[in-house]
Amino acid sequence: MNNEFFSALDALEKEKGIPKEYMLEKVEAALLTAYKKDNNGLSNVRIAIDPEKGKVKMYSELTVVEKVTDPQTEISLEDALEKSKRAKLGNILDVEIKPKNFGRITAQTAKMIIIQGIREAERGMMIKEYEDKKEDIVSAVVRMIDPVTGNAVLELGKNQATLVKSEQISTDNLHVGDHIKVYICEVKKESKGPIVILSRTHPGLVKRMFELEVPEIQDGTVIIHSIAREAGSRTKISVYSRDENVDPIGACIGVRGMRKDNITRELSGEKIDIIKYSEDPEEFIKAALAPANVLAVRVGEDKSCKVIVSPDQLSLAIGKEGQNARLAVKLTGYKIDIKSSEFME
């Protein structure tokens, strides 16, 4: 143990926020454990660490007796008086010991504790940083792509996290060095360290991107009511304005469609339908089924409804593989039954 070790603790406290006292307690406990392990569990020892002098000493706590029967735990009164004039029978006397390899054990243990402390601090900082950013988006750089799983290792500031293949947009074609935006779904505290769950398929990614791209959403003039998304293919987003002079759809699209186009590019070409939310369920459902033209909406009980469209609009209302209707259901929260007018009385 030397001054470099204590200097390292000072730096650790300053840079990582780990108190020196905490680290010294860890070092002391580790040294005691190491000594006991090498001495058949002998426990009458204590460690004294002096940061000011940069020294670590070990003492054996011996009971002062008339006749020694166990030299590992006892010391004769005669020998005790040579070490301390105040020694008396029954007293506990600290006698410095210098076990073999103690210096080597001390250095190795201290190094191990520092490494462990750095890892704990980094885990703690990472947990705090990303818990604060939970349900938000961050910019990341692709550092590695697993050729077998397709998982991408991303650099997020000073940390790294994995974007698994299932959370990537199907149209993503990621390469090392790409700058992308990801949504932080969750931060899990695992024994090996925190795991940040990232996603590019979560509807929250689209929501946050519109909040960043559209000033009227940032200032609370335009409100996002709901989002329905099938990542890589299509998203429907409903919005409304708290200012009658502000068009919520126009605000989200932007001049010449620039705001919407910026988001579409980030989402690897995903189509985005922006519709106006209405408190009138019939109007909302009609808008949600765009681009199909709806003739009528009949709202029933338990948030169900029947939608009537002309024959030429039926396939458009349902969408390819039912996608348009499926997204409208998610967006409105209504069960939607679409019928052609030719079969209606």
C-alpha cells in the first residue's frame, strides 16, 4: 500500500463521487477476509489504515494472561509489559503483526476494491442517468453489429447499450458509425450491472420525435392525443389544437412537409398519417380510417361501432392485410366493424 493508492481514492471520490471512507471500509473488510482465509479463520485481528501517512497496519488482539496456552490469542504479562507499561492481566493488547505476503495481498486487494468501486460507481451513474431519461429518446452511434443475431451495440455518451434486433425497425439497415435515435423503455438493475432496454419500434419514439420537431407541441398549443404504430410500415397519430387559430395537422406536417419528412427519414421511411382528434366518436373514427372516405359511423355499446363505406372504399378502409383498420382500432380504442354500403339496407 502506498500513496498512489490513496491518491487514486481521492481521484475516485472527485471523479466518480465514491466517498473515500466508503472505499477504505471496503478495503479493510477485504483485507480481514483475506487474512482469515490464510490463517484458518483466525479472527482476533484488526486493520488500521492511515490515509494521511499512506500506511496500512495489521494488529493481533491478544489477551494478557499469566501463562500462555494459545500464542495466537494470548500474551504473557511479562511480554505485554515490554510492549506497554500499562498492561494488566485480562487486558487486550494490540500487537503489530507482519504476516508473510501481507504487502502483496494488500496491493492486490486494494486494486481489486478500486476496480470494483469504479464499476459500482459507473453502474450507479448509468442507472441514475438513464432512469432520468426513461420514456425519452437519446441520440446514439452504432459501434458494432453482431453478424449472427443482428443486435447492435450503441454508444450513448460515455456508456454502451444493446439495441436488439427485435427492437429495430424492419426497414433499418444499420451500419457501424450510423447516428440514430432510440427510445429508452426501461432500466433494469441486474447483478452484473444495469441493463438499458432500447427500442426503435416503440410508439413513444414517434411521440417524442414529434415533440422535439414541432414547436407548437413543445409549447403546449398542439396536443398529441394518441398513437398507433406498426413499426417500419405505418403510424397513425391523432392531434388537436388548444388554439383555434393553429391548425394541428399543418403544424405537425410543417412547411412543405419538412417536419414530418424529417421524422419519416429517421424512421427509415415509415409512413405517418396525421389526423385531427375529435371528441365526437363518429368524427374521430372517420378520420382514423383515412385515407378511406367513410359514409357513416354507427356507435354502439362497449366502445364498438359499425362503419359504412362505399364498395370502392372497402379495401382502402380495411387496408393491406387489415393494417388500416387495425391501426384505427388502436388509435381510437373502438372495435370497428367495416361494411360495404351495397350490403346495407
